Amino acid sequence: MNQLDYFIYETLEVAPSPLTKGRLLEVICNQFGVTEEQLKGKSRNSNLNQARQFYIWFLYKKGLIRTLVEIGEEVNRNHATVIHTRNKLDYESKQYEDVKLLSKEIESRL
């Protein structure tokens, strides 16, 4: 948030809009240069897979979808994929600086 945005929010007491599933999807797709169809498709391309994993992880972290099954359905996968992704990115975000930086970059765009 830049100074002007901060001033507007503080002066007018307007809260930033809450995060939505659509906004998260838009940010992830822009970050990785993929489309929604590609993200939710069957391809196992490494860039698509990473985008999909971050989308799943942020859906879980932000509580935008409550159950693992529903998160899996959102990306045409099963709940086991969601569990694996959550555990993997929880670990990698603590251990690897590049994952931590990417996570912070995505977070800042939300």
C-alpha cells in the first residue's frame, strides 16, 4: 500500500476489500504467467505445477475454502494433493529463501 492509499484509507476510514478466491486466482495467474484453464487443467508442466501449488496453499492459508476436498475440487485434484501441497510449501517456505520471497511477493499483491 503506497502513501496515497494509506492516506485515503485512514482519512476516509475505508477498509481494503477482503480477499476473494477470484482475486487470489488473478494474482497467481499473473505471477506465473498462466491462465485459469491451465492452472486448473491436467498438465504437470513445472511452471503450471508451481502455480497450482501456490494457489492451493494460499486458498488453505487464507481460509478462502474451508475443506481439503473443496480445495481439491477447485483445481480438479483430490484432497491428498492438497495435503501434500500444504505440507510441502509449509516446509519449503521456512527452509528456502526463494520460496519465502515468492510467497511474500504474492502476499504483497493480494
